[in-house]
Amino acid sequence: MNKKERIIAAIKFKSVDRIPTTFRGTDKASENLMKFLKIKEPCKLQKNYKKLLRKLKADFWSSGSKLGKFTTFIPKYNGPPPKSPYVDDGQLFYAIGINSIIGRVNSYDYNYIIHGIDPPLADIKTPYEIKEGFLTSKLDLFDFKAMYNKYNIKNLDYENIKESNEDFICMGSLSSLFMICCYLMGMENFLMTLAYNIKLAEKIINEVGEFCIEFNKREIYAFGKRADYYGTWDDIAGQYGLMISPKIFKKYFLPLYKKIIENVKKYNLIFGWHICGSIHEVLPSMIDAGIDVFDVVQTSAKDMSLEKIFKLYYKKVCLHGGIDVQKVLTSKTPKEVREEVRKVKELWGNRGGVILAPSHLIVPDIPVENILTLYEEINEISY
């Protein structure tokens, strides 16, 4: 099987020659790993990332919500750029009034984007203060006919990869329904509004939903026949459960997701949903709505063990992730990492239904030996 065939078979619960894998890591951690494996020019990640995949015998490089991080396409935005100190967040949030800045973890030598700075709706108290179409009026600033590789990698332009078995063509922007509401109001403010000012919350959710569904329709119409995978993310959960009640999610957000998923499925795209934490209270509803892949399978979260995940969701949704970064790869021994991978092999075997990967981005303080052990064991090789 080639890489693409292996991934698609796993998603469709068909037999695979081996469990497919993806890699994901911060730039610094990836650079360190390439140095260890003696890959030339390790700091040129976008140029050389496929060399690392080949060394690891991993299938694709994931961003989390997308199976192909470097082969993700977005529409051209013709509106004004963000003004300093705000930055282009890489996900088009700035195009709908959500401000972002650069954050940094010095110990990891890692820069990241902090979304939702100075939220534009933070001071809104009543639904009547929100102008009709305050989001949908921005739709015409996007040129959906000009979908392009968001990383601006010339050799990964659509025409260069459309026949490739090494590239998963991905799309999916501005569809994080809950998080967009949070970024527009501020998370604490929006959660309080859901609890104490439901009319205002409904107004914001409806405006966000209308925008996201129409945006989704336009990008799918423009690019759906050329893509393989539609991915989105919405971090509504934490380590111990949801941040909102399941009733709230099912009443307000699930119907919107159903419409987005319905649009995606008209073009026979795979739909992936990324959410961290413990999500049993809503995952069955999203499976019923039509998601194909659930990422990240954070086994360190409450009731998210591999055994329980397998028992509840095998043959219902393909799982992506599963080797926990928080508790396993960071602090366990290579022997314990190997045992965790073997657990996946014993549960799922070669029957499909799982894409093995680190649950989150590999960070610099994860021992190289643990990363290599993950891929050694799944491929039954040694480096």
C-alpha cells in the first residue's frame, strides 16, 4: 500500500498492511530530531520535512486538525492586514476581527500564536448592540477562487501535488464554532454569557454560525473537488470534561456542525475533528453527525484510556493520535513507550480504525529515544 491508500483504508475500517502513522512537532523539536538522524539542513523544516518522515517511516506530517500540515489550502484574503502589535495568525482569524499576538516558551525555544487578544465584543451587554451581518459582511473580502498553499511552499502548489501519493490535500478554515465565539467575546466572558445572558449568547452563536456555514459552502464549492480532507478544531473540553454543558453544545453548536459536515460530505471529503481533553459527553453526537476522524485521543485525560476508547468507538470513528505527549512520551522510558504502542497494535491490529501519532506536538524536552521508539515499534524496525 502507498501512504495515501493506507490512511484512507484505516479511516474506512479496511485492512491495512500496517497501522498508518503521522508525525507532529514544534520546529525546534523537529530540528533536534533531524540533527540526531543526520539529515542535512535540519533548520529548513519546510524544505526537508519529507526526509524526516522517510527516516521515521511515518506516513504524513499532521498539524492536528489536518492530516497534511504543509499541504493545507486556504482562500486569499483581500482585506486589510492586522496592525501591530497584532499578527497574521495563519488561520484567518484576523480577517474576522479576532486579534492575535506572538507568545513564547523560552525553555522550548518555541513561538506560538495567542488568539483572542482584546476581543471586539467584550463590552457588548445586549443582543441589540450587535450589528446584523457583522461577520457575513466580511465574506466578500475572501477570494475563494484563489485557494493557495498557506505555507507558500512552491513545490507544494496544487498542480505539483494533485497526483502525489505522498501528499494529503487538506482544507478547512474558520469553522471552529465555539472558539470563534470565545475569541470574539473573551472566553470567560462568553462562558458567563452562556450562563447568565442566553439571548446575547444566542445572537453571537447565530451570527458566527451563519458566517461559518456560508464560508464553508463557498470554500467547499471552490476547492472541494480537489481536496482529500476537511479538518477543523474546537477545544471545548479540558482534562476532566467539557467546559460547557453537553446540553448547550447539542442545542446550539451541534446543529451548526451538522450543516458544515453535510456540505463537506457532498464532495466526498473526509471530515476530521480535533479536540483535546475528555470528550465522551459529545463525541457520540459528533460521530452520528458524520465525523470520520477524531483527533487527538489524549489518553492522559479523564476516562480516555486506549482500552476505553477502543471499546466505545471501534468501527464508529477512526482515531488519530493515541500516544500521549503529556504523560507517556515526556516522562516514560522507551520500554514503556513501546508497551503503549504495542497496546494499540493488540487492540486495533491491522483492521483499520486508527492512525497512530503523538497526541500533541512533540516538544524539545521529549527524549529522542522515546520518539524513535514509537515509530520503531509500529514499523518493527530499528534505527
